[in-house]
Amino acid sequence: MKRSTGHDRAVTTSWGPATRAVRGGTLRSEFGETSEAIFLTSGYAYDSAGQAAARFRGDEPGMTYSRLQNPTVAMVEERLCLLEGAEACRMTASGMAAMTHALMSHLSAGDHLVAGRALFGSCRVLVDTILPRFGIATTVVDGRDTDAWARARRPNTRAFFLETPSNPGLDIVDIAAVADIGHDAGALVVVDNAFASPVLQRPLALGADVVAHSATKHMDGQGRVLAGAVLGSERWINDTYLAMARHTGPVLSAFNAWVVLKSLETIDLRVRRACANALEVATALEPRVARLLYPGLASHPQHDLAMRQMSAGGTIIALFVDDRAQAHAVLDTLELIDISNNLGDSRSLMTHPASTTHASVPEAVREEMGITEGMLRLSVGLEDAADLIADLDQALRAAGR
Ligand SMILES: *Cc1c(COP(=O)(O)O)cnc(C)c1O
């Protein structure tokens, strides 16, 4: 297969981020297609028995089986490497497959993990319940408190896991400071970068070792497919991640990989426009609610840190009304914005975390994560900001605010 002009890393890494998102990773077949092909194939045929043997020995480059490699999946992996500034990437069937394999491929029974407590609901279940079942001890800390990470270290600590900004409380963790503490302890520092996306934040450049993603969110960006990604050094991906994932098979289908690949072409435009909308909506809404959290506003308690490590405030706003009844009343009166627990879509979506995404998290843990009964999470999309503000204004008024 012929690679498109300038495919070598030496050339692609000289491109700016928007060029990388459009052109990075393209593999062009002998037909010269402009839009990348979908290779729906589970296997590959060889010219000779000797060639098959050489591929299996690793002496000859080339693909052997789609649990291990696929051309469409390889395109999106290379494009994401360029966006995150990573040496290597493997796509997964969902964000949770990425989180689970990033941690379980690295940790063994007897090891210890420290995690920021403000995590996506299923990530919290992974840390609190699933990993301990396999003999991995876990400690959760207030991720905003850098000293708490240092205090939680043990001689057997082998990984730090954090999400910033967090879902849905929008806590910010100082990636560079926490990565230093993790490295002192000999821990692998894993960052869930789903909320910010590589457009706004590049954890590897700040010192993290591994980035794990839900590509379901801003990468697809149009609410169609589930997907995930794990990125890190060539050595860690080959020796640690693939030592497990080659055999457990959490891979992304070629079709879903193609959807994400084509969406990445517009990720820079989409995320920047959604951030501009979110800033406008947050500014208009702040005086209308009991409390509002948006990392791009000076009123966010960690605004300075957020602006140091992200290039904009993000696409998610947390707003607080009186109680569950008022929060549900706001949702039930929305005319434009959908009630949905997804996020990072071109459509603005709103949810009540305490009764949906975090309903399975015990109430005490919810409170510790700042998820109150009156909290609403708004994922700002690509509509006109004025229409979003008008919809929220009429819904708040109808709910008695
Ligand atoms: C959605 C999400 C996940 C899980 O991703 P799926 O693609 O739904 O499996 C993990 N972390 C964060 C921060 C998320 O928003």
C-alpha cells in the first residue's frame, strides 16, 4: 500500500494541529481515493507460506489479523498520535475498554493505584470495585489537593489515574505537579482526557505517561459511535498494553474507526466553536442560577490552573438550582436542548447526574464529588449561542427562577 505524500512522522509532526487532524495517518490504496477507505476485513492473505511465517515472526511488516492490526484502525491511531503528541496509540471499542485495559495491563495483584476521586461513574466503579477484586489496592484522593497524591503513595504504588476537568464537577487536577509526584513513586501516570480533548489539553506534554480517551465524545462529536483510545510510548504500548490487549481483544471495528477518523478532520473547528458557545452561555446563565461552574470563567475556583493547562474552558458547564424537583422541571421545559446523558455532541445536551450518570454511585460518594440533587450538567454543542441562552432562560423561568 502506498502512503500519501508526507506521511512520515518527520513531516507530519512539523504540521500544525489542524493539518494533523485533516491529513495525519492517511493510508491511500492503489485506487488513489481522496476519502479514506473502510477496510472491513478480519484477516489478510499472504503471497507465500514463507511470507506468512515472516509476518508472524515479526520479521516482515504487514498485517495478520484485525484483532491485532487493521488499515482503517491504523489510520485513526496515527492521526490521534499526532493530535496527542504520542509515539503510539491503540483504539478500543469504547472509552471504558480503554480505561480498563490501560490500568489492568499495567497492574497486577499486590500493586496499589491512587486515583482522583472525581471520576466518570464507571471509572469510579473500576477503581472502587473491579480492580480490588483482582488484588489491586486502590486509594481515592481529592485530585485538586496535590499533597494528597503525595500522602497516598505506598511502596507498591504503580499507577496514578486522574481525569481533568472531571465529570461532572469540573474539578481541575494539576497534571504537571501530580505527574512529578507519581514519577517519584515510580508510578505510571494515566490521564483520562475525554472532557478536554487533545484540542484543548495535551497531558503527555505536561508529563503524563499514558492518555486514555472516550472517543465517543468530542472525537466522534456527532453522537454516533462508541470508541476509545490508549496512547503512550511505543515501548509501553508494545511491552505492557499489547501484552494483554492482543489476547483480550478490546479492539474497535473498522467501520466505527472510519467514523471517528472522518470526524477528527473537524475536531479543531468543532471543539473551539463549542468552547466559544459555552463561554457565552455560562456568562449569560451565571446570574440566573444558585451557582455555576465553568473552568473558563474567573469565578471557577481553579480558573488560573485550568487556563494554564487548557487552551480554552471546555464545552461542559455545571449549574446548580435548588433541588431535584427544580432540576427536573428545568429539563422537562427545555424546547431545543435535549435531555441526554451523552456529551461532546454537536447537539447541546443536558442531564441530571444524581438521577442518571451517577445514580449507581452511593449518595455519600456523590456528595464528596460535589454532585448535589440540584446539579445539572450541560454539554454545549454547535447551535447558535443565542438560541441556547433563550431556551435555558425560558426553562429556568418556567421552573420558578
Ligand atoms: C464517557 C466517558 C468515559 C467512558 O467512555 P465510553 O465511550 O462511554 O465507554 C470515560 N471517561 C469520561 C471522562 C467520559 O466522559
